Amino acid sequence: MMIKAQQIHKHFGALHVLKGVDIEVTKGEVVAIVGPSGAGKTSLLHILGTLSEADREPISDIIIAETNINGLTNRAIAKFRNTKIGFIFQFHQLLPEFTALENVCIPAYIAKKTKQEAESKAKELLNYLGLEDRHNHKPSELSGGEQQRVAVARALVNDPELILADEPSGNLDTHAAQKLHELFFQLRDQFGQTFVIVTHNTDLAAMADRTLIMQDGRIVS
């Protein structure tokens, strides 16, 4: 089991965003989470990715890659996130002053890999993603689809077991979105990663192994 979480609650002030969410995801599965805006999808993804914390009360149980993240210190959580989880966001979050290669290397440097190790892995991924001629291009010199593939390479550079994606194709045209969706399944089949993808894209949701529907802070189907 890649994810097993129970009784996730989240308040933002008086607003009860997540109302006791239970979720299980098996290793190697591609799961789409869909639902209307405000349903709590991104809040859930951020908690599963250790970017934010669930409410302390009632106590939730969150196990990811056989690790109970509730029992980790902040420092251990940061290390766990860097090595076990890859993130793909709608707006890429690439640093504009750095090249594609440099952007991909950043998580590897945080993991204290050598420059040679980081660049070797980054080049391998960029080449695999069809960006062999774009290593030294900055984000402003890349198309939207190319920028998102750089973001995918960055998410993969530390060989994480779990990839969390938040509206990854929301900023792409139809052709680029379809290519990105197909890429997720190629990566799963070749490298065995588990994907949890928040999306409004019905085509992507239909391709997933399983679709979870969120509504009003709960998984309803």
C-alpha cells in the first residue's frame, strides 16, 4: 500500500475544509481525484504530500510509503518529502533565472547529491522526455508543454515512489495535455511510480485506474 490515511480533517479558521477523509492507494496505481472547486481536493493533496498538516484533533492516521508521517519531526518530514514524493503543479513553478537542467537538479542538490550525480540523472530524464535539445534553455524560451515536461523531470529526479500532481494539464492546450497524460502512464509502466492526480480534465480522469470524487470535504465515490 502506498497511501493509507484515515480521518483527515482540516480547518482554515472556522471553515471545515476536509471532514474525515479516508483514502487508500496501492503501489503503482494511477488515481484521479475529481470534484467541484472548493471540494477540498488540493487541501487533501497538500496533506498527503506533507506540505501542510491535518488538524491535530481528531487524530488522523497517515501512512505513506510504509512511513507514519504523524510520527516524524519537521526535519524528518522535509527529508521524507524530498526523497519519497515528487510534485507537479499547474503552473510549473520553475525558477525563471535557471535553465531546464538547473531546475531539474534542484531537488537532487537538496538531497545532497553531487553535481555529477544530479546532472547525470537530470539529463537522462530530460532526454527521456524529449527535451535533449532544451537542457540549457530557460523557462521563458520553452513552450508550455516543454515547461511542464521539465517540471515532470524535476519531480522524478530523486526517484520518488509517489508523484502528486495538482491540475498538471490545466494550463496546457489540448494536444500538450494529451501528451502529458500519456506520459504519466508511460512513467508508471516503466518506473513503477504511484500517481495521485487532482484534475478537472475528464479525459485524464477517464484514463486513470481509479477515480475518486470529492464533494464538500469528503470522498463520496
